[in-house]
Amino acid sequence: MNQDQLNHKSMFETVYQTMQSNLSLWSSNATISAAVTALLGKITSLGNAITGQLVNFRVVTQTKAQAKETLIALTMAHAAAGKGFGASSGNTTLKGICKVSQSKLEDMAEDQLGNFCQTIYNAVSPVIGSLASYGVNSASLLQWSNAITAFEGKLGQPQSAIQANASYTATIEPIITSTTTFLEEQLDTLMLQYKTSNLTFYNAYKGSRKLPSHGHRTTVTVTGLISAVGAPLLKAHIMLVASGQNTRKKITKANGLFKFARLKPGTYVITLSANGMVAQSKTITVTHAGNITENFIMVASTGGGGTTPTGGTTPVAGA
């Protein structure tokens, strides 16, 4: 949601609060009552769209990140047990299968992680009765199996969340336009009668109809998601370069999210790189303070990588 949209939302809420503060002056007017009720409905719809936009993707990615963290922890515990038992019993096959590091699991593509952990599970499961001294048993084996199933069930959800997020975003501007038109054509007209009968109320209403000249933010914040094959991308490198400002760099965690805060309006070049992925760069121009969301989908390199621009320069007039 950009600053202009936030300013409109604030204005709508101020109008409603002004009407409620003067309820005794218009409550007997059925037409005004209906208009105020309709305004509240529009404000509620706008709030729901904003909440969906902000929360929908965040909840899904956090849930998936938690499932991945649990899976890796259980895999490492059982792999260590299998490796130790394999070494002590001379089972070189088991030892080899269970030789894995946490960093390898964290860096692995998420569409491969579940199958990889399942392979280790299949090797450890037959000897679980001999692994109690290593701190794992049949109960922890069941937890591990459930963790594999739970994680694989999350695959594909972030892409669905991105689509749902875009759907919410697309509804915000039409709601703002509809509400603005509603005020201009209906409530503004109804309020003209108070210009002569109650000038104080009328002036309060007119004051509430003014858009704030500035929002609560005076800087730019750029956030977004980096994904690949429908899932958040771990350890993607993001570099943001802006004229006259310090170069900023980030590395994504398991949720694939990034954030650059306290930037000034201007033109930014965002460059992405990740192991085995085609590099990308994108230029955006921001003219107002506020929040900007820029999501990126990376594709696997097919031999040598390189840089593929994603759409040239994108002006953002109302960030």
C-alpha cells in the first residue's frame, strides 16, 4: 500500500469519526444515517483488503519456515545417530547416507529437501531400535516422519500466497476510488444543509475531508520476496544502489524476504544473485515516501549464469 492510499484511508476514517462525534445532529436524518453506514462498510472493506495484503503471505511463509526448521533439526539428530551407529557397527552404507551437514540441508532447494530427508529416514528406520544411546528412538522417528510430511505439504503454498497477495492489492485502489466518489456525490451533498444551520459541524466535516499532506513515514521502505520454483529462496544476495545514498546489501533467510528501510525518494537499482540462479537487476523510481513491495522470481542458470534485467525502469509515483 503506497502513501497516497494510506492518506485516503486516514481521510475516510477521519470523516467517519467526525460524523460519529456529531451523531446527535444527524441521527434523525435517515438518508445521512444510511450514507454513514455505507461509509463504514467501505472503510471495513478497505481495511480487510489491506490486512489480507500484509498478513496473508507473511503467515504462510513463516509457517513454512518453521516446518523447515523442525525438519532439519530432526533430520540432523537422526542422521548423527545413524552415522555414529554406522561407524561403530561397520555399516559403511548407513554411515555414508547419514553424513550430512546442517548447512547443506539449509542451502538445499526446498523441492529436493523432503526427498533427501526421506532417504536418510529410510536408512535409519530399520536400525532405530539400536539408536537409543544416541538420543533417538521410535517416538522421535515418528516425529521425524510427521515433519517430512508436514514440510512437503507446505510446498507450493508461498506461490499461492503471492497470488492471493496480488489479488488483495488489486482491490485496494478500486475501493478507494469508489469511496471517494461516494463521498463526493452523496455525503458531501448531504452535508451542504449544515453550512447554514450548523456552520461549526459543517466546517469540521470539510476539515475531515482534506487529505493529509504527509503520512507517518518520511522515508522509503522497500520490501519484497525472492522465490524460485514457487518457494522462498534462501541465501539470495540483494544489492540496492541509489544515487547519492550508500549501497545496501542483504542476504535472504529461509523465508526469502528482504527489507531496506530509511531510504530517500529517488531512483534505485536492485540487483539479485544466488547460487545456481540467473542474476537479475531492476530499476525503480520513487517520488514519495512510503512502502514499496518488489517481488522477484529467480530461475535456474542453464550454464554460465549472466544477468537478465526484469523489466527495465519502473516509475513508482505514489510510493
